[in-house]
Amino acid sequence: MSYVAPIPDLLFVLEEIAGIGEIAQLPGYGDATGDLVRSVLEEAGKFAAGVLAPLNRIGDEQGVRLDNGIVRTADGFRDAYGKFIAAGWNSMPFDPDYGGQGLPWALAAAAQEMMTSANMSFALCPLLTQGAVELLQAHGSAEQKRSYLPNLVHGRWSGTMNLTEPQAGTDIGTVRTRAVKDGDRYRITGQKIFITYGEHDMSENIVHMVLARTPGAPPGVKGVSLFIVPKFGVRADGTLDGRNDLRCVALEHKLGIHGSPTAVMAYGDYNGAIGELIGEENRGIEYMFTMMNNARLSIGIEGLAIAERAYQQARDYARARIQSRAADSSDQAPVPIIRHPDVRRMLMTMRAQTEAMRALIAYTAGALDRAKRHPDVAERARQQMMVDLLIPVAKGWCTDTACAVTSTGIQVHGGLGFIESTGAAQHFRDARITPIYEGTNGIQAIDLVGRKLARDSGAAMRQLIGTMKATVETANRDLGERSLAPCLEEAIGQLASATDSLVAASQHERLAALAVASPYLALVGTVTGGWLLTKSALAARRRQAEAKGRDDYLAAKEIVAQFYATNLLPQAGSLSVIVLSGGDATLALAEDQF
């Protein structure tokens, strides 16, 4: 179950899809030269493969344990975390004013993929810290930034997100955790569940971002506020004070990610946990969305990362497993199963889906960098519009696809895939949480249709579709003998028709539109993946022409894109039919008929 960092693929999508060369020209990103990008990828790959990957199975088998209020992580995790923050991996994309390195998010996303492929349970800790940093940078006071950001950026302290309660689930407006003002602070009482790394032994302090309701607050989400509630109090100079009134009362026993503690947290068993209000009262959901959107892109990266790990293991197994004779030979000697056509089909599907996910993540992260740093205000707004549109797709489509890829990985192994000792099952178990994390994928689909399409009547999606059509024209010219362009053109047309239908339906038939929101998200992901792989094929063709010779790596890029176009992109047709006509039947049964 060794892991090999896919450096060539990561470098390719950074250069050809994210546009890292252009990003390096943006204000503040000048250090992201080609040599530095390659060096960062190589070092991150070494760390992921050499330090984190060997702990993946250990974390799965040992899990975590609650010992007198302290959560003990699996053997090696604490030491690995110390090495992780000492090497600066936690601080890559953050503001140098607080100890960050100021590198592009596209590059940080590539490093995050490798860390997560190597050990998803470990990578969940810095993922939440990253979101906490983004939240405080956007909404924290100057004093809060001084007190918390340097240690969070470095990683000495870790962050969490405290939304869910036993009675609330996704419905954040029903939270009952209370925050009562006490001087210039608040006292927090209540319980939160499903808190990833809510308690652990790896960082010196844990900074909880907690949603709570103040007395007299309006009902629903409009009455929820956001508070910083640290495990240990923080003095004005940033040093640690006494233990706060909060504790982990239980750990969840889960299907996967056993090495990651999922805590039940109790606040204020005695006098109330001390918290600091972020921003203004009753605007907590607005502020928390900064952290949630950051985390949603990161969960999409998780889907990609686990798919890559499952593909590598399935490919290596198929090369080594000797079974049955070749279908095109009279020789009765058994051959590696990678020679059998159906195994090829499974591996090609896994690879094409994984490369499409990687391209989507790179494209979205590149847009995020432009939204943050482009000097033109209008261009920043345009790029942010694209980020907003694509984040639910990156989260939803990548994680649903990851479950399919990891399931196929088990299938490649046959019966041995169902046996825990091979490790294939762990990837499937770990991947299964990703469609649930940070708002279920149904919520992502509702966000895409109910908010992103509705707010501009589909203008952002039509802009994306126009960009896709321009690629078809180029592909028709430069890849004329391939079948990519016609397949892509047909799929884009199906996406355009489905988009027009949903925009119209969302105004007059909202329930029917939401009933097909998930198929629409799958349609957007499938077509966007095909478009980006076509762009990859065009880049590979251009590079080969510049090199004046065949390159096997670049030739494979074209073949993978062609496979996607002929074997996966046709799914757009059936998905578009569902979007156009499936809503009414979905809602037709009465509740008591189920």
C-alpha cells in the first residue's frame, strides 16, 4: 500500500489548467516561479510518501482513544504533526504578516492532495485549521488576528468548526448552544457533535469556532452568532492561560477515517466556556460560510486524493496479480490481470475520473487565486463568481466520484478487495464520509441550483458554457482526427439545455427544480471534467509538437481524454434527460406511499 506522489500530473494541471505562470504574475505571488513550484511539489511528495503514508494503516487499525478527557491519536501521528508544521506545510497560502508563506492556493491545493492521499485521517486536522485561518482573516478583529493567527498559521494551534448539534443536523437555525454576555466576553453552554479533531494531543491549543445563540436573538439562522472558544485561554500577548470550561465527552465509532477523532464536545458544564464574539451578533452563519466554503473545496480535494490512492493500488495489483489466460492468445499460461479487457476498462475509468477531478480542483483553485489577487476589480469579481459556482461542483461531484472510484478499486482486487488486509477497503470506507462532510451533496446541489443559478438567472453558468464552446472550436482544429470535440460539443449542448430548463423552473416550479438538483450537479461535473480533459489533450498535443517527437506521458493524456469522451461523457445525455423531465415523478408519491 505504498504511495507515489503524482508529481508530473500535478505539475501539468498547475501549468495547463490552473495557469500557475499567470498566477505568479499577480500581486503578492511573485515567488511562485517554476523552479519553486516544482521544488514544493517534490518536497511535499517526499513528506507525504515518507512520513504520512506509513501511518495510514496504523491510524486505521489503532484508531483514537479517549483517556481521562484527553484524546490520544495513533502511534506516530503526534510526531508526524510536529514535523509537518516544522517544515512549514501548514502555512503555505497564508498572509506573511502572520507567519504565512503567501504562496498561491493552487499550489497549496496540490500539496494538500498529496498529504490527503497519503493519510486522510491526519490531513483532516490541518484542513480545519486552514478554514479557521481564512475565517479570522476575513472577519476577525485586529486584536483577534494578533492573538490567534500567528499560532494557527504556524500550526502550533489547530482549529475546529462547531456547527452540528444532536437535534439540529444540517438545520443550523435550530442550534441551542447559548452565549450569554459577561463583560466584554461571553459564556458558552451547550453540546456539539461530529467535531473533527475537537480534542487531540497533536497541537498545543485547539481554537474552536462555535455557533451559538444569544438571549433574545431572532429565531432561525438570523439569530445565530459565531464565537472563538479556545481550549486554553489566550492572554493579550498570545501566550496560553488556564483551561477553558469545555471537554470532549465521547468519540464516535465510524465506518472509516479511524485515525481522525470525531468528538462530542460539551461547553460550560461549570460556569460557561469563555468565548469571544466574531464580528457582530446574529451574523454567525454569514461569517461561518467563509470557513465552510474553504472546507468544501478541501473536501473536494479529499475525494480526488482518495481516488488517486485507490487507483494507484488497483493499478499495481492488476500488474502483479496473475490469473487466467489472455483473451487474444492461444497460450494457456495465466497473465497479469491488467491484460484483461474488463480490468482495463475499470482502470481506465478510475484514471480518467481521477484526472478529471484533479483538473477541476486545479481550475477552481486557480480562479480562487485570481479572485483574491487580480489587480482589476471587475476581473476579481468575475473570478469569484466562477469560484462560487464551482465549489459545490468540486465538493459534490468529486466526492461522489471518489466513492465510485474506490468501489471500483475493490472490484479490481476481486474477492481480496473485500478483505481488510489488502487495504483496498480502507480507501472505500474513508471516502464514504466525503459526500456527507460540510453539507451533504444534496445540500451542494441545492446550493448550485437554488442559489448559484437563481441569483443571476444562470449567467455564470452560461459564461462557463461559452468558455467550453471555445475549447470545442480549438479541438476541432487541433484534434481533428479524434472524437473528443464532437462528444464534448454534444454534452455542452445538453448542459446548456438543462441549465435553461432549470433557470425557468426555479422561478415557478421550485420543488421540481430542486428534485433534479443532484442530477444537474452530476451533469455539470461530468461535462466540466470532459471539457478540462479536452484542454489537457490540447496542451499535450501542443507540447509534443514543440518537442518535435512522441512523449509517452503526453500521449497518454490524449488517450485518457479520448476514453473519457467516449466512455464517460455520454452519461451527460441521460443526466440531462433526468433534469428535463424527472422532477415530477420524483415528487409524485404521497408521503404515506413510501
